Amino acid sequence: MRFLVVLCLSAVVSLAQAANFVSLHQSPLRIALPPATGTYDYTFNTKTGFKQQYAPEGVTGCAIGYSTGGCAFPGGGSLALPEFTGYQLQYKEFKIYIPAGTRSFMFSGYAPQRTESAFALRYGSAPAREGALSAAEYANVQATEHIDTTFSRLVNEPAADHLVVHDGGGTVRFVGGQLDASKGSTSQGNWLYIRQINGSPLYDVQGAIDVDMARYAAGYAAITWTATTYPDPVEGPGPAVGTVSTADQQAAAATVATATVSTAVLSTAGQPLQLGITLAQTAADVAANPKISAWVAARIPAQGSAPDLWFFRKGDGSWTSQVPADAEGIAFASQVTNAATLQFKPSLDFTEAEMRAVNADVHFGYKTSAGAFVSKGKIWPQ
């Protein structure tokens, strides 16, 4: 009976599928080159992968990779993102590399008519939000979003999801604006992840990035590339170039954990699995963050073409398969008093044998008062 319950649980809709975001740079970018004088015979330059598409070459101080394009700012460089048509984005999860030296970023798509669309974006890691927006959430985002400042907010708030909605189809604007009013630029590169959570697949997307050419070229030279036929930058923040901005420091901090976690099994054989999760932090961390929230998630790995299945253990002892806009609602412990040593003792309903029968594992993460989420990854089995 208990084993059957576990099998039924594995059919629950995933609330945090393993991220499989498709790089837009892995589709060919086809650029028309100027025809010879007096002719209308165009030739095309086709490149695939960020490394090929955006090598710092071309017209000095202006276009990157091609002898076409213009500059948004003097001494800048222009990156034109590939355009995709014919439902090329029906997978609904994709990513774009924002290189070191980026001053401004504009990004949009085209949605089917008479549809509502919603998207979750996050800079540096996959968005936590997977569930569709409710009518009330949709209306709230619609009333409060400011697209022209989205780029700055994405980079400066790397541990937060940013939601974008659009009514009626046609052009959907995702991101716009400069990094700051003084034409500053990012000092390191990172990926921007976009997940569509409401609406039909987009017909196409397009965008443009303007960069400080000197910083961009230095950042490009320092990139670690994937070992693929058409290389992209590896996941995670790229090397810092020049003076590191506050935004980049925040992005790096969001991916680095300084606290330690240890796990012990508190239950006996044949009883529902209970874990003792001990979080140890420095005195400075505790002083800076008087409150803390913690999440406990169980994962059933993908089988065949099915994705990983995730579900969170809430503090009231229930499981959830929905991710609300406010993730505190699915925390195992929400806004508790912080201490140098904290212990969380989730009981998971199923025995260790039942968990192992479906290859389930348990993950842990926490968020401090500063708002930075830290994932400690898999904590059981060890």
C-alpha cells in the first residue's frame, strides 16, 4: 500500500523540473552582408554558438562579429540576437548569455493573437516559479511591471524571479533599459533564464545588447567555453573584468554558500524517514540576518522522456505541488529566529526503503533576511 502511494506521488506535476533551458545561441544566426556596389546579390554569414556569433571583431567600436549594425552609445558594440520563427520556442524554457560589458539589453517576442502570456525571468539561475499565474497574480503583475527598468532589476536582484505578462497577443516586451543612468556596464557575464508559465508558445523572439567594447573584448577572452561543436559560455558567472560592480557581487554571492549543512537519519528501520538537518553559520552571518527561512524538497529523478519530479515538504506536514508567487508559503520553516546552529527535523511520510525504491533524494535550501537564496543541494542519501 505504502509503495503504491509513492508511485502515485511520482505522478504529481513537477514543481521544480530539472532545468533544461535551451540556449538561443545554439540556433544559426544568419546575417545578410552588404551587396557589391551596383548589385542586389546578397550573401549571408551564418554562425552558431555564442563563441562564433559574437567574437569581438568587425567594425571597430561598433558591430560585433559582423560588418553590419549600429551603436546605441559611442564606443559601444551591437549584438543582435537570433530570430526564431515557426514555433521554434514551443519548449518554453530558454536562456540568453548577457556578456561582460553589457550596458543595455532589449528583448521581445511575438505571441499568438487573443492570448494571455506570462513569463518568469531570473539572472544567473533558473526561475523558481513554474506554476501558471492565477487571475489575481496576473492582474497584479500587469499593474506593477516596469519593462524599461527590467534589465537593471534583473542584474541587481539575481536571487529573485521577475514576472512579465502580456495581453492580446502581438509583440511581448520582456526586458528593457540600461544597467544604470551613467551608462555603466556589467563586469562579468552570466546567463538570463526565461520560462513561459502562461500562454501559447511564441512565434519568435529578438533582441539587442549594447556593450562597452573594451570590457566586452576582455570578458570574451576570459570566458570558459563548453566542449561542444558550437561552444557557448559554461553555466555560472563569468570571470570579473575590471572593477566588479555591486550587481555582479550580488550575483556571485547568490551562487556561493558559506554555511555548512550536515544530515542525520533520526528514524528507525521501517518507520517514516525523518531527517535531522543541521545548518551551521558564522556569527557574522547570524548578526546580519536575524531571520531565516528553509525549504526541504524531495525529487524523483526523470524516467525515460519524463522530467524530474519535485515536491516540497511544508512546515504543517503536507506536501505541495504548486509554487506560489510568494515562496514563503511552501517553506518548511518561515522567518524563524536565526542562530549559529539550527536544526530542522522533517518527517517525510515514507520509509527509507520506499524512498529508495523510486530513487528519491532530498534537497535543502535557505534564505536569509537579506533575501539571497542559498541551495545546499542533495542532503540525502549521502
